[in-house]
Amino acid sequence: MSDDAMATRVARLEERLAWFERHVTEQDKAMLEISDLLERLRREVVALRERNPVGGSSGNVEGAAVEERPPHY
């Protein structure tokens, strides 16, 4: 392989490596944002359940919805 071909190949590999490093950094930021959002949502769900418990102490939302009678009865 000639020096020019080798230099071109190395340059392409360096470009790809730089792209992958930037991509990984962006993914890490996105995962951190998603993790923060998930934690906030978990805290909100806990707060809502504490403020408005459904179905007694079991917290079974699906079972509570089945036991309730519709308003037209």
C-alpha cells in the first residue's frame, strides 16, 4: 500500500473515530436527560399515589376501576 493510500485510509479512520466519539457523547447526554426525566416522573407518580390513593392500601388501579360502578347506574 502506498504512503498516500495509507494516509488517506488513516484520515478516513480518524474522521470515523471522531464521528463515533461525538455520537457517543450525544447519546450519553440523551441518556442522562432521559434518566433525569424518568426519576422526576417516578417522584410525581409517588406523590400522586400518596395524595390520591386508589383501591385502598393495595394500590391496584385496574382492580379499583373494575369495582367502581359507572355514574349512570
